[in-house]
Amino acid sequence: MAIEEVGRGDHEDQGRQRRLVVVPGGLVPDLVRYRVGPVAGNILWGYLGDHGGHKRLVEGGALGTAFGAGAALASHAAADSSLGVFTYGLAFVLVCLGTSAVQLASTTLVLDFGTDADRPAYISLAALGQLPFACGGSLLAGVLADRLGYGAIFVLSLILGLAGAGVALCCVRDPRGVAAAL
């Protein structure tokens, strides 16, 4: 929502009136997700990746996605309260941070593997490996949401995000061997 001042009468200075203008529901989350969120996320994740290793970006991105899905579930459960509004916004912020982490790490982590001569092949294989999930994941999620509802998608996202973070934490070695302390 925003407050807009509206002139009344012939003169600009006379009779200012305030009225409440309702912003369309999708505008603010879209603005955060597509404009503000990636910038803030890239600054945060860039610093963390440079100082703590890019493997941490994968872990953080998976956790952001998982906790964003959990916040979406919570916002649905508390839809008629101010807590529902807070968790709805939190879901967008967390998913945005998770997405920016994974997008940033998709190249930077791969750059740490192999020799200079092998890096183009590693980058190509990493991009090719993401392709089926990037294309098919959204389509599959749409079909599942249509058949089972959005709650099932949020639960699945929560489970897969936690599983992805666990795999990255336990099974992927940091190619730079960066210490955990920042």
C-alpha cells in the first residue's frame, strides 16, 4: 500500500488530501524477487563465496530454498493473521536468496575444479547437468500442483532442499580447501 497526495481545487497549494492507494498484490514480491533480492543476495553470497568457499553457496542456496518453502507452508497455515503476511514475505526473501546463491555458485564452484585447460569442459558439463532440472522441474511442479495442490510442492521443495544441503555438506569436498572460519 502507498499513500498518495491528491490536489483538490484549482490551486496546487490548496486542499491537499491523502488517499490510500492499493498496490497490486504481485508488484512488491516481484520487485523484491527480481530486482532487490538478487542484488543483495549476490553481494552476500559473493563475499561468502570468496572468503568461505563456493561450496558454502550451494549449501546456503539449498537451505534458502528449503526454508523458503517452509515459510510458504507456514504462511498458508496462518493466512488470516499478521504472522501469515510476515511468513509470506519471508518465503520470497529466502527463495530469492537461495536462487541467487545457486545461480552464482553454478559457475564459480565449477571454476575451482580441474586445470585451466579442463575448465571449459567442466563448465559445459555442469550447465548440461542442470538443464533437465531447470526445464523439467518447473513443468513437473506445475503438474503436481495441479493434481496435489501447492502444499505438496512446498513440502517436496522443503525435503529436496534439505537433502541437497545435506549432500553438499557431507559428500562434496571444497575444491579450494577453505577453512570454515570467515
